[in-house]
Amino acid sequence: MTTTTHDVIRVRGARQNSLQDIDVDVPKHQLVVVTGVSGSGKSSLVFDTIAAESARQLNETFSAFAQGRLPSYAHPDVDLLENLSAVIVVDQQRLSGGPRSTVGTISDIGARLRLLFSRIGEPAAGYSNAYSFNDPAGMCPNCQGLGIAASVVESELVDDDRSLNEGAITFPKFNPGTWLWKAYAKSGFFDPDMKIRDYTPEQRELFLYAPAGEHTPPAGMDAVGTAYEGLVTRFNRIYLQREPDSFKGAQREAFERIVSRGPCPECHGSRLAAPARASLINGKSIADLNAMQISDLAEHVAKIDGDAVAPLVANLRVHLERMMTLGLGYLSLDRTTSTLSGGEAQRIKMVRHLGSALADMLYVFDEPTVGLHPRDVTALGQMLLALRDRGNTVLVIEHDPDIMAIADHIIDLGPGAGTAGGQITYQGDYDGLTQAGTPTGHGLREHRRATRTRREPDGWISIDDATTNNLQHVTTRIPRGVMTAVTGVAGSGKSSLILGNLPAVEPDAIVIDQRPIRGSRRSNPATYTGLLNLIRDVFAKTTGAPAGLFTPNSTGGCPACEGNGVIYTDLAFMEGVITRCEVCEGRRFTPQAQEHHVAGKNIADVFEMSVTDAIDYFTQPAIGRILSRLHDVGLDYLTLGQTLTSLSGGERQRLKLATELSTPGRTIILDEPTTGLHIADISRLIGLLDRLIDAGSTLVVIEHNLDIIAAADWIIDIGPEAGHDGGQVVYEGTPDQMITDGGTHTAEHLRAHARI
């Protein structure tokens, strides 16, 4: 077929972030995989240039009123972009929506179930909204459709060994001297110096549970300032239904201690009102179906017949089959979206788009294989090809060789990260990439499963009769002083076994996962690792200026942006806006701070240095040790002042690992450490893990990557399948034994890997 100018997305002069003024043609209506080491510019090209400009231009077609309620996108730094299609971004951002958002609501499967019950449920509860826990017609009146009932733990709210004057009420809003405290201490009902335990039963009932307005304080309203009501009664009215996230600091800690949450006693956690729970199809209510594992739900739906609902049932079955194909058959529709991993969230978004009749769209995916067992990668690849075959362009950032192998076209960026990357190092098919002289090409050719001598354990950690989530009374042993890989398909129970049980039997264990790092948006690698203190001292000692001048959080910070380098504008219910500070031009520091130089660089220059550049710049051993640890975990390309909120889950995890390198010798739990890691960096990670073991650490690695599994000394394989079909130890032993005689999904793929 003759290629026309409209068959490619033309990118000319792209300079966004680290891109080096690149020109590239992205073929349309193909599966295009973008590869390269972490920080090479993949996201800058795919998300920040192509997808951002497509979304920006699409938004400009709407009215100004509508644009004000849509996310805003800045012009990417590029000379020319032509032949863009409308973009749909399917990323790993966790699904939001609060406590009312579930797998059923986000996937639209719940809406189809509600419609089904409104048609043939017996006895009928009403229209489809009568089966919705987000509608007053269908929600449980006791918990307002949340499924969880909150209650006050009286012993935590009130310290019986104190008096009111001594702070007997432990929630900060009721501290002595506050307005709410006066409602009790100044009411005249109680002696404020009497211990609560000395109250008579009548006084205690009045103090805690009196209804509002029934009792007039002897001291009068002027002393109290508010109508009298019992402490628990008032707390329930004002605070009980609030989310912990709405409090900060000491108030949040106190709230989480005082308020106990459990399944609603009326709806038993189903969120639904009685009429919806009583309406049945084939003996099951919609609450029963919401609680089912999706693989079981698919079987149940297949048995529902009736000409009136046949099209609806067929549509439901298609959606459920797609969920299972993408390895999500272990989820239930009532699972809240906030509990899903980034990979699970991305695959659910994918299910929503697979049924779309839209064509000639641009679909953009960010490492869709994250969290997937090798068994499920093939099915994911077929889904990507199905999107392409409907006339769409599918653009995927990916490190998995199995996805690269099915691509129509591959764009490899690099050769390095940060300023050492941002160039097109290869374009073409997979076979050509395997012969290319790029880090990706080398990684594909290198057989990383070198013969290894398995280390012998120097003891064992026992986990007995574990029943967390889907675990079926699991008893196992984890060897000390070696590396154990915990494997199994997604949802089999790996995290339940390790994260849910190991810290209890090994209290000193350190968990290094991908969750956000606590800290403000001022936090960066320099502050997190302790580098900033050392750097500040070097500048202060060399220049003679005060140390506070060299931190953006103190006197050296630009007052206009408070040392952030950007201005954050909160637009309430609309998307917030971030703009570069015009006073300091994004450099964070005052002109006075930038006047001082050490070895030709000022403090703002240092914040903009990459780890690689900083290693060459600093000669101080203490600083060099921290920078070397960041280098060892593959974070050479990060700048010292980069905000932690901008890091991916894998980058956050490796940053945590870098800090752990300074104190080896403990039990370390790693949750999928290869997430976001280029294949060429896997061997570096393995070497790093070996160093930790040599220094006396015990490593427990939850992982799908076959290179890591092959490098382990011991394997605990959980399965055989996911959800209630998993939760068992299906193999324990060395990788060599698994390759020889293992009969699990992991064993099958490890054998194939060993033959590469």
C-alpha cells in the first residue's frame, strides 16, 4: 500500500523536557511500541508532546464555558505536529471517585446489572436506580450506600483517668479552653476537676449521650455558648460521617483512633436497601452478584435466559469475558477502586474502550503489562491488536519483550537518560531492534539467566495458617540470608501472604513498595535522601553565608513561590493550574542565594543537576556515597530538585531502595521492583540485590519478571489461579528444581525463559 502524508503522525523539532530537537514519523493504524531506558524521553514524546497536543486541540473545539471545565494543556515545545487523531489516554493513574466508586461503577458493568434486575428481578424493587447504592432510592439508609458504618470507640474518645480540666476528651477540637470544651466544663452539670471514672451512671449518661436541646445547663447559655448535647451525640453529628482525609496532623491521628469502621449491620456491607437485596434472579440478589468473583459472575450470568433480556445478557457476558482476558477475573464488582493497583486500574480502563465503536482514534498506553504474570501478557497483546484492527493507532510505552515482539513498528529512544537521552536511536521492526546497537537491542540479545550458584539459607522465617484475603490456611517458610521470589498470577495471593503476614512475624522487616512517599510537594530526592543538608553545609562553609540561604524552604527560598519554583492555583472543583514562577524563573532561590558559587555553580544550578552530573561535581565522600546509591538503583537521570510527586511508582520504589542500601542486614520486602525498569537495567538490579544479600540482608521479592525469578535462591509460587481459585502454595524450592519438574504457570514460563 502506498504511504500518504496522512498515514503518519509527523513530529518535527520536539524539545519537550529532555527531547533533543527530534524529528519522527509515527505510523498510523499500527501498534507502535516506544522503548528506551528510564528517563530517555518516552513519556515526553508520547504523553507530553503527542497526546497533550491532541487533547489540547480537541478541547479548543469546545465552547469557552466547556473548556473552563476541562483539563488545560500547555503547548508542547515542538515545531510541528501534523495528522493527529483524537487521543484516548489509558494510563496507570489510580482511579478516584471516593468511597462510592467501585469496579462495577467504573467499568459500567454495574449499570448493566441494575438494568437487568429492573427488568426481570423478582420481586421488582423498581427502576434501575432502585438497585443503585449511589441513588437515594437504592442506598441503605443506615450507611447511606457506603457499606461501612462508623462508630465511636468511647474508651478512645474519653480518658476516664482524667478530668475535663486535664483533657479527658482526647479529640483536639475539645481540648481544654476550646469553645466545644466549654460546653461540658462550664455547663454546671459536672465538676471539671472530677475524674470521669468517678461520675455517677446518670452523670455519665448525661455527659456522653444526652440528646441535643433536652437539658438546660445550670450555668446558662452565656457560659456554655451552645445548646447542650452529649459528647458522643455531638461527635456523631459533626464528625462521624467525615472521611479521615478531611483532617490533618494530630486531628487525623485522633479521628482514626476514635472512630471504628466495620460492615454496616443493616446491609452487611452490600450498600443496598432492603428492596434491592430482596429482588432475585435465579436465586441471587444484585448484592450477591456484586460480591462474586468476576469469573464466577460470568458463569452465573450465562445461565440467565429470556428473550426480553437476551441482548443485555450477551452484552454483559462480553464485558465480563474481557475482564477475565485481561487477568482481572479475580476482582469483584463491589471492590472499591481506591484499593486497585495502577496496573489493575489501567486494565479496567482498557475494558471500557474495547467495546467502543469509534475508529481512527489514537490510543496511548503506559506500560500496560505492569503487574501481569507472563501468562496474561499474551492476552493483553491480543487486546492491543484488536484495538488496532478496528482502524485505530495504538501507541504503547513498554519494556516487555513479548509486547515489542508483536509490534508493527518500534521507536527506541536513548541512548541514555536525561540529557544523555532524548534521541531516536532506532526505528523499525522487532527483528531489527534485536540487532540494533542500542541499550534495548543489547538487552534483548543478552541472556541474563547466567548459571548461578544458589546461596544456602542460614535460618527460616515461618508463616503459619495464613488466611488473609483469599489465602487458604497457608503455612510456609521463608529462608534467611538469601533471595526469595514470591510468584503467581495476578490476584493469586502473593501480596496477601507477604505484605499481610510477614511483617507480623518479622517486625523489623522493611517494606519497599511503590506507594507515594510522604512529604509535601517541596520534597525531592535531595531532601528525601538527606543530601540537601550536606550540600547546604558545603555551600555555607565555602561561602561563609548562613546555611538557611541554601535551602528553598528557608531564607533562600523565593518569597513569590515560597521556594517551589512554580505557583499552584487551586480552582476548587476545576483542574488546578501550575505555572512557572516569573520572579525566580522557576529556579526557587532568591537572587541573593544565587550570588554565591562553589566550584563555579550556585545552589540553583545544583538543584537542576542530574545525579550523574552531581557525581562528577561533588568531591565530598559523604555526598558521593548517597549519589552512588542513587546511581546503583538506576536513578542517574533524576535531578536533585525534582519533586517527588512527579516520580513514577517504580522510581519511588527505587528511591526508597537507595536509602535502604545504607543500612543493610535486615529483612527487606520488595513489591515488584522491576516496574518501569528497562530490560538493560535488570542485570544491574540483580547485582544490587546480590550486594544486599552479601551484606547480610534477607530479601523477599514479589515479582513477575522472569530474570529476577531465575536469579532467586528460593521460589514460593502461589496459585494455582487467582481469587478463590488461588491462595495456595503450589511450589516451594529452587528455580532449578522448578525448571526441571514444576507444573505451575510460573514454571512453564520459566522453562521457556531458560531456553532463550
